[in-house]
Amino acid sequence: MTMNIDKEYLIQLVLFEISGNIGEDEKTYLHQVIAEDQEANAIYLELLNMYPENRLQEIRAYPGAEKVWIAIRKKEHYQTIVRYMTGMAALFVMAGFFSYIFFTKKKDSSPPIAEHIQLQLRNGPTIDLSNQQGRTQLGNIILNNKNKQLTYSYDTATPQSASLTVPAGKDYSIHLQDGSEIELNAATQLDFPLAFTGNTREVTIHGEAYLKIAQNAGKPFLVHLPGATVQVLGTAFNVNTYDSNAVSVALVEGAVKMEAGNATSILKPGYEISFTPEKGMSTEKFDEGDVLAWRQGIHLFHAASMEEIATLIHRFYGVVVKIDVKAANNKPFTGSMNRNKPVRHFLDGLKFSQYIDYYFDNDSILHLK
């Protein structure tokens, strides 16, 4: 027999039972549904098979677990769920309904990421920072590359500029000579001078970065973005220019002034400015846990299209993606991606939630179908 069931609610009830958080009325309804509906029973058994008893104990004992179940029951913001569950090596997938998968450790057979982080010195060599670790001296430049961070010293006033490129699947941080720190997300390029010798400190960013700017009232810091410029004295903020037709700046602390087109706006902490040539500037509050989640390797999706998901898989993992899904079957997706885990963890979550299936072909291209 087949019933019309709410899969989101069904999976919530299964999770509640597994975790010991189910009420008696809910338990009665759950077992009635799985007894009468083959699909519901299959979902129930598949979830049970993924939870050996020792892992159930981990879930029940994990600090904050009770808040997770309350958040699910109330259907609160999924960012709250992700924050609590990240430490449990868990993945939430919400593609029309919730599913929670506690993955076992397994060898990932996804294609390796070949591109490297590179520092290109103007009129000089290119340094492969993915392979060349530790201290490197190039004339008057001393580089120290360690733990995905670059610090350097440059002991001459002769202007010298450089480009730092972080490819898809990577992230990296650099400490500039003035004490400012810039964290670069995947697929991002930073153009900067090794020493700020003029009346301003200026850099250019394509992609996404989080900046902590050292204070220097006498030497403003300018961040050039595609079609916009941000001016700061000392502050912390996020810039995102992945969309070639849009720029967003989210301010965490301090104050910034953004100029784009013919408009100028001063931003306050907790607010984000977005700019497109068609719509101009708009300002609104932002969720710091959402916008800055990439710094912990997490990306949160909000009703994302298949194309957006494919773009993020490539950006976070460096995998070439081809979409084989018909446009009519392209459903919006809300959930999270954790690039601290192999790409197959995310893909298996999508598959289990019945959002998509996938495979890697002989050329290591990922197909979403």
C-alpha cells in the first residue's frame, strides 16, 4: 500500500526516535506509516542501518544536541542546526525535506585537485605555495609559508607588487607588511604591493575574502573590487565578487565607505552593502554565521539552483562538474556543504535525500543526474 506522506516530517520522526527524542503520539504515527507504506519503510530502514549503537550514544551525548532537536522540531533557521552539528561530522541536507546522515569513514575516490596556490611577483618568479613550504629568500624578499599562511618581509622602498592566486578547492591567508590580514576563499585572486610606500594602502580582490585591516589613520586602506572601491581605516569585513555582475561587502566591525557607480554609502557593523549596475546599492542586515561560514569551510545554500550547486562544488573542491539533469527536474536546494570532508560526503547526502544522483566518468568529470 502507498500513502501520501510528508517525507520531511517522516525523516524528522525517524531521527527523533533514533535519538530518543520522540513523543508517544509521534511514535505511534511513525510506526503506522512505515507499516502501511513501502517507501516510508525503506526510508526508515535505511536510516536505522546508518546508526550503529555506539554512534547513537555519541549523538545523544554531544554538547548542544538537545538544541539541535528542538531547532528541527520548531523548523528554525538551518544555520543553527549546522553550527551545532558541524563538530559531529554530520551533514544536513534539506532538498524538499530534511535528512541527517552520520557518515562512516571511508577512502574517498574523488579525483585529486591539481591546481596549486601561487604567488606571482611582478617581473619576477612564480612561487608554488602548495609545495614550497617554510622559508624562502628571493633577493630582498623573505617569504615564510606555513600552515596555509604567508608572512613576508621586504626591506627596500623600491615598489614591488605581487598577485596571490588561490584556486578552486583551496583557501589561504596572507599577512601584509602593515599588519593587515586577508583570508582568501577558493577561486580568489589578491593583487597587492609588498610595501605600502605612498599615502594610501591599496589592494585589488577578485573572488571572496575576509579582511582584518590594521589601523593607520594617516594612510587609508582601499580595496578595489570589480566596479567598486571600499575605503577603511581599521576594520574587519567580508567582500564577495564571485558574481561578475555583483559586489557585496559585509561589515563585522569598524566602518567602511563604499563607492560604486555614482553612489557612495557608509556601512555600519552588522550590515551588508550589495551593488549591481542595474539596481545600484542596497543595504540590509546580514547573518554573520551565514556570510562568514566559509571561513570554517562551510557553505550554506538558500533555495539554490542546480547550476549554483555545480558552481560551488567546483569552487570548493576543484572538481569539473557537468549537469545531466533536465531543466524541468531542477529543484531548489537548501542545505550546507562542508569542504573539510571529501566531496563524496556531500554528494552522498544529495543522493540519499533523493535530490540528485551522480557519478564520475573516466575523465574524472563529475556528472549530476
